[in-house]
Amino acid sequence: MLWLRMFLVALRLAWPHLLTPWRSPLLRWRVATYGLLGADGRALHADDVTPADLLRFTLRHRAALLRFLRWAAAL
């Protein structure tokens, strides 16, 4: 039951840009403020986040993202 609620939270947060999450202004801003670094070692600006950057961020921080979904599903 918890996994279903977590899935529904993730779906609700990603809905406007479900198939293209790297175009979401909220996700790009969130990734940029989290301190994602580009290939050159500099902090990425939200406008510079690419699909590869978002995938790398998701894979690197998947435990924290799952904790957030678990917390949000419990609300």
C-alpha cells in the first residue's frame, strides 16, 4: 500500500512533464539548487540541466528521493 501511495505522489509531482521531466521548471530548479555539477565541475544553472544530468542526479540520489516519497506518502 505504501508503494502505491509513493507512486501516486511521484505521479502527481511529475504529471505536467511526465514524459519529459527535464523540461519541468520545478525539477530543473530543484536539481540546480541541490548542487549538481556539470562536466566541467561547475554548478549547473537550472536552464542548463539536460536529460543526462537529470538521469545522473536521479541515479546518484535515489535513496534520498525514495525517502522523500516515503515521507510524502505518509502525510
